[in-house]
Amino acid sequence: MQEDFHYYATYCAAYLAGYTHKESMDICYSAQFVDQCSRTFLSKIKAPSIAATTQLQLEMMDTRTDIIGLQDITRIWASFHFLPYDLYANKKGCSRRYLNKYRLICKPNGDLLVKTVKLAKGKSLQAVGIAMHVLADTWAHMYFAGTPSLVINNTTRDFIEVIPGAEKELERRVKFVHKNGTPDDIANGIYTNSIFQGSENSIMNLGHGRAGHFPDYSFAKYKYLPAWNEYKEIFKDNQSDYYKAFAQMVYAMKYIRGDIEKFEKDTYAYDVLAPYEERIRGILKKRQLIASEDWKAFGEELSGEKIESFDVDKYRYEYARTSIKRKNKTFLGKFIIAAIAQKGMVTHEIFESKNMLAGFAIMLMRKEKQMEMIRRGEDE
């Protein structure tokens, strides 16, 4: 997903879940910041690099793809952008090496989603925002994995977009090209993707890179024949899935707030959205590269407050200028604590499933404990 959903739509969901305008701003900022919190950014503010929730293109150009490098990549992308659905899934006739990657395929409503939402309960608003980013991405990034894999993540010429027609929906083959800096051409079905690399572990085969930003568009409907599914057709309807994602975010945040006693899979706050359903679905099906203005207008109508634009540096100087003992009290300090906790939880769960693709969670747990001790020292 993009800033339109992670920032503006998340604000709307938070407000509908019962949070105040200020709380909703903190939640949606944190949700969007997951896509900005790179090691490069953390280095500039002298924060622990272990809290990185994304990798910049320039960082990934220098990324190793040996076992150590792959574990680092997987810890970040599986924890925050491609949450695995079933770490214990079985598939006949495949090697353990391939099965480990197959088990990292992202889908909504897995056990790790429940643990992600529960992890945020009773924690900071930053933790809530991180959880909402992860939840939303399980819908947008469905059927891709947060680890490099040609078999799992590749796209072929049989990638078909379903588009509106005069009387009925039409089908056309998506044309993927590699032209950095060139906007996607929605009208003609031309989308920028990563360069094909035949190596299974090439960084170009991470996530939905081979499908570019196309899976991030809420209007997108498409079908394709992935190798991991024995080349059987999969149909993806983002218009429907994104509505479910939005409804599930409202439900999840109502649980986190304490308005709902239990968080359960495949449950959605459709009753809350009923008065706004036509408006929300209208935004989702509109064919545009980014829907920020539409979501912003909707959010401002809901709360009667102005939603400021996202500024990646908004809290940077607060953190940089705060003493070491007080950094955990800052906005970014709270985000860092929540990010380490989420990454540690997912890494541990992958490791417990006897899958070494994300490595160990020991360092993450030690860092989380260290930061918690510092926080307790401040409170005393």
C-alpha cells in the first residue's frame, strides 16, 4: 500500500474506531513512518539500526544475498510488509529449502496477525500505527513473500488486469517495464517493475517487486499464474480486499482501545462503516495513482479537523536533541521500541517454526529489554 492508505485512510479508520484527532494523527503517522524508517534515517539521528522497518533502494543495492544478508532482509520485510500467513503450511514434493520460503507467503487473517494486534494492545500509539501498517499490507501484498524468491514472487506475461468496460469488465495483459522515475500509465496498462533476474535469491525478486506498484493500487483487479500455485490462476480484487482491510483496521483498533473484548480472525467493523460505505468504495475503485486527496477530504469531514501532510522529519530533531536517558520518551523513541518488539516477535515465531530464513531474535530481545530498563529508570 501507499501513503494514501497507510496515512490518510489509517487516520480515517482510527477516528472511526474512537480515537481523538490527535491520537489518530499519531497512529497514522506511525503507520506511514514504517515505510520511511530505514537504517539511513536511523543513522542520521543516531538511533539503533536494529529498529529499521524498511530498506531504501540504495541500501538494497549493497545488500548481501548470502544467508546473513537474506536473514536481515527477511526480518525487515516479513515483519512489517509481508506478514506470513501460515508458518507451518505443508506442500507435497518440495525441498525443505523451498518449503521455508513457501511458508513465508503473505495472506490476511493468519495467526501472526492476531499476535501483531495483541502485541500493540496496552502499548503506545506508535505501536498501534505499526500494527495497522502490517495489517493493511497483509491485504495488499497477498500471495507475495517478504524474502527474495523467483519461484514465489515472479510474474510472467500471463499477468492480466481486469478493467471497467462500457457494459462489462474487460481483460488486458499488463505490460511491465523497468523505467525508474517514470509514472505508471494506468490508461494503457503499463507499470514499472524490477528487472528480471534468474537467480532465486536476487534482491529483484523480493516481495512484489516483479509486479511493481500495481498490487498497491486500491482500484486494481488482476489475475496471474504463480509458480508456487502450480500455475493455477489466482484472482485478486483490491477494491474488495481494501474495503475489508479498512473494516478490519477499525475492528482491530476498537479491540486495542478496549471497546471489544477479543480480537478474532476474519472479523470486520462493517456496522461502523455502513453510513460511509458508498463513499469509501468510491475512493477505492477510482482509477488514480494515489488517492491521498480523497482520503484526506473524507477524514477532515469525519473529524472536522485539518489533517497535516506527512513530514518524515517532523520528529527527527526532537529525538536527536534529547538526552540518551530521555530518548525513549520521544515520539520516535516510542516508535523504535514498538518496531523492535514487532520485529522480535515475528523473527522468533519464524525461528520457532524451525525456519532459519529470518535468523535469531536474541539480539532484538536483548535490545528491547535494554530499552525497557532505560524506560523504567526514567519512570522511577
